[in-house]
Amino acid sequence: MDDSEFELMYYDIKELKAYMKLPVSKKLQCLEEMNEFLDAFTPVENKKLQQKLKNMGY
């Protein structure tokens, strides 16, 4: 695997500063929405593996 296979994510400093200014309640809402999305689209097999790893302390 070479570096060309990895796409780096860059964030605009203005966007980061704007996010930092959001109230905690809005940040929490964003996180909850992301978790709901991930839960809806994560395959059952992956969820089982995640739970197994969690039970093992990872």
C-alpha cells in the first residue's frame, strides 16, 4: 500500500473555530445524529464484533 491509497482529511480553520463556538447542546445533538446514522448503517456482524471487543475491555 502506498500513500496514494490514503485520502487525508483537511479541515478549514474557520470551520473549526465556528464549531468551537457552538453551544455544548448543539455539539451533543450533532454527535447523537452521527451515532444514529452509524447505528442504522453498521452491519449486524460488525456490531457483534464491537460488543465482543467492548466486553473484552477494548
